[in-house]
Amino acid sequence: MLIGGALQRSNGAFNESSLIEVLPFSADEQFDVMLIWDLINYFNAEELKVLVRYLGADYARGGYFFAMGATAKEMPAMPTNYKILTAETLLYSTNSQDMRICPRYTPRDLALLMAGFHINSSYILRNGFQEYVFVRE
């Protein structure tokens, strides 16, 4: 995972410099859609703010941020890897049998942490994850 690598390389200090190292965007790049499935729960509130500030700088107004967060008390120690195979097929794998406490961010928490974005919609999925669609303001 690229962003997880930023945490490891920076000795646990997650900051914009560590993100630039693993996600180097050119000044003229802008994004319309980004998927951060099963990722937001692996950041504390301050780290999530850093991530959103960094990614938001290269986001087109009206762009979408798709995120999923666990709602259970515990979650795998490492994020699940997802790979889109076709329009109808999603492959996923969990890299850890170990568990950790889930921060269980509420929609209100995320609305405050995702500066520059607003929650367009939110759904609880059958697997216990909550899916969010954020839109760049």
C-alpha cells in the first residue's frame, strides 16, 4: 500500500513530506475520482486531515472521493487490498489475521475531518462497512 509505506518510511511521523515521497503529483494534475476503500480507519484524526489536505490540493471542484470505513469494534490490522477486474468483478484480499481496535468514525467526525469535501451520500453495506461518497467543494 503506497500511503501505508509513507507511514513506515517516515518513522511513524505522517506528514505531507512523507506523502510527496509515495504520491508525487505534478502541479498540473487534477483528479475527478479517487477510491480510498478500507483506508480511513487506519489513520488517526490528524493523519486523516493531512491526507485530505494533500489530496484535496489536486482535486477538481466537484470531484468524488469514495471511501469505506469499518463499523465493527475490531478490524484487520492491515487494510484490505482491492482490485477492480471488470465492471462487475471486484477482487479483494486481507493481508493480516491480526485484529486491531476500529476508530469507528461517524459521519459527523468525517465531515469535520474532510475539509474541502462534503458527504454527498452514505450507505451501510452488508459486510458491515459504511461507504461514503464525498464531493470536493
